[in-house]
Amino acid sequence: MKEFLEFVAKNLVDNPEGVTVEEIEKDGRILFRLHVDDSEMGKIIGKEGRNVKAIRVLLSAVGAKNRKTVELEIPDKRVRTE
């Protein structure tokens, strides 16, 4: 699933080297954190969030096949959490 997410994200952006994916698995749940350059964020999210919604649907389908709950998080580097 991680490779699939990386493949999709790298093909949506202009700078594929700026794409990284973290995978955290716990209690049958998988959390993917997709990191992209700030300038590429709009391409991943898409108009009205359509791209990210489609990616989440596909990840959920693959996760369901493997009996896992899958979540996708795209952290915003501009927002500071202290």
C-alpha cells in the first residue's frame, strides 16, 4: 500500500523527490502520513479535495481487502504545533 501511495503522489506532483510516506501500523490500523513540498500541496489535494478523496477511497479498498483500517494524513508544515 505504501508503494501504491508513493506512486500516485509522485505522479501528481512536479517534484517527485519531495514526496515521502510514513507508515505507522498499530492494532490492525495503518496510518499513512504523506509529506510533500508546500508548493505541491494543491496538486495532491486537488480541486475541492477530489484528488485526496479519491486516494483515500482507493487506500480504503486495498485496506479492506487486507482486513485493515487505513487512514491518510497530509500534515501541513505551515501550521506549528507546540
